Amino acid sequence: MRYRYLLVLSWLAGFGTASYAGPGKPAVVAPIVDATSGQLYGAASGANWLPAPDAAAFVKKGLVFRVYASDGNFLKKVTLSKARTSEVCANPTYRPDHKASLPLRAATLVGAPWDAAPRRPSVLDRNSPVYREAVSAWLREQGINDPKPTLSQLWRIDLEGDSRDEVLVAASRHRGSATSTVAGDYSVLLLRKLVGDKVATLPIASSLYPEACIAECALAVHEVFGALDLNGDGRLEIITKSSAYESITQAVHSVDGAHAVKRLEWTCGS
């Protein structure tokens, strides 16, 4: 909390750059904005993550954002207008200024000087029996049986920059209504990676319904939305999108070894 306070104070005091001159080199504060909704996820600052209310102070006039597609392609640079409020979205909303426009493929805006996409994903065959069995085995451990899950996404990418690829796999089964589920319905986004000398399956986002649920239990369908280096440490964070009845949530997750941690998020809808 004290570090976050000093970050905001340094900017307000007129240091001229969004950084805090702590021990070692200054940590750049990089605000992160969703291109479609304009929602501010928050910001990355070295090993620290600032939620949207704190990060908003760093979206100052003239700050340049790099625009990336979901597949990591760099599209252009833009500056953003001041924040707007929204009745259906939780965080401050930003749009390009009157002189700029966003390409149709724009997904994520990063207010940082580095290349946030040093490595890009490759798309694998979603009929892969290896990854279908991996998802099926993980689901069985959670009490859900689906011997032949339908994979909706299958990405391979080196998240950690160690020349060892990880695999992101998404799968869903929803047989209920918009606000109900049948026993065994689910939606998962899993990460397959080497931990030591073994392949581990880590849940990044999941909605599991071992039992039926009627009303007020809209299943959120999870997918990978992007993989970018949002704090400049050479590792890629995973951006997820979770779509449920009348709501969308997008979040930033970091992965360290066998642990995945949600760092930032925004939600629009009820």
C-alpha cells in the first residue's frame, strides 16, 4: 500500500514520468486498457500491480499506448482521451483521442515503451487427442466426467522466455439455459507446462458444475484473449475473457512455476 501511494505521489509531484525512483532502476508504470470496452485493467510497475483506481492517475495527457491484436501482432500507437464513467462497467473507461482510431483487430493497449509481444502464439489442432485427454483427466479429478471434451482453443507459446513452450487449452460444455446448468457442465482454461521434469496442468480460469444449478448460475465461458509482457520482465502474462449471461470479465494472470495468480481485472454487466 505504501509503495502504491509513493507511485501516485511521485507523479502528482511532477516528476515528469510515470515511474518511482526506488532501489535500483526506476520502475515504469504501464497502464493497460482493453481496446473494445475502453476499460482500464490497472497498471503494471515492475513486480507490482496497481488496480484501476490507482492506475488512473498515470493515464496522463500525452501517454502513448501500443496497440496489440489478440495474437500479439503490434498494430499502431495511440494516445487516449480522459476517463469516462459507465453505468455497466466497473473501471474507468478510455477512448482514443479525436485524432486517432483503433484497427478492427485491436485487443489490448499497453502504455509502456517495450515490445509487449516478444513471442507470439501458434494455434494447434483442436482435435488433438493428447490435449483432449489432458482436459478430460483434469475434469475427472474435479468430479466431472467428459471423456471427449470439445476444445475451443489450443495455443502454444513460450510464456517464460526459457525456450520451453507452454500450451493453453480451453474447453466448455453447457447444456442448461442462459441462467442454469446441467450436472457436469463446465468451462475451463487450462495451462499445460513443465514444472521440474513433469508436465503439470494449471487452471487459469474455471467454472465447474458437478451438480445441476437452476437460476442465478449463468455459466461463464472462459477463453484466452492474449499473452503479453505487461510489466517488462520478459515473461508473458495471460489475458483471459469470461463471458456469462449479461456480463463480461477480462483479467490479467501471471504464471510463476506451478502457480498462476490473477493480478488485474475489469467487469462490464451485472
